[in-house]
Amino acid sequence: MLDKLLSTGYDGYVSLEWVKRWAPDLSDAGIVFPQYAQYMTRWLRARQVKQHANLPIAQNGGEYMWPKNTMVGETFGDVLDKTAALFPDQPCFIYTTEDYTRTYTEFRNDVDAFARSLICMGVRKGDHVAIWATNVSQWYLTFWA
């Protein structure tokens, strides 16, 4: 799969999603994640693919907001505001199946509008809001709001 992605010119990110209930024979996360990292490191080196996370400045001229392996002491809202300020016109979401494509600024505005809607419905600090959804844009809007 990874070789096929490279053959199409893909220059994005690859991540691991690990859910034990989908594959009960998997070891615990403390074993799975380091093995994934080791595998990907070997795979990338064998193909001489540059790893974005090891670069001080992203390959495409971007920049990293925080040094690697740093605990970020900001709220999710602060992180989104800072990201939108640094990369206002950069795409944040591109959901072609839902026709939901937003820059960081547009996404932040959608999140703020949804958060205001929750407040108008009576949701307050300390309340719990749940959404039952698959990997769709509405889930991300709810999470960030």
C-alpha cells in the first residue's frame, strides 16, 4: 500500500490507527506503536523517503508550530486560533465525498459558529457533549467546538 502511494506522487502523511476490538490479537499500544515506528523508519530509509517530522522546516516551505516531542500547554481553541493565524489560507480539511473543504481560517470559523450554537443550547463548561459518527467532518467540528 505504501509503495503504491509513493508511485502516485503522494507527499502527505501516514499514520497508525490502533483499536484492539478490531484486531484482538494485537498486543497493547506500548508494543504496537514502537513496532510501527520502527517499521516505518526502516521502510522510509530503504526508499530514501524524507521524514517530515525530523525536519526543522517542512519540505514545502512551511514551519512547525512547536518543537518535536514538546508538551503543548495551550487549549484546543488556542491551538486552532494559532494555526489559523499562521496558516490562514492553507487547507485544513478536504473531504471530497462530503464536499467539505476548508482552510484553517474557514474551519476555525465553522468551529466557533458551532461552539456558539452549543452555548445557545445551554451547554456550559464541565458539560459533556457526545456525537455518534464515523470519520466525517461533523465529528471534527464537534470535537473542536
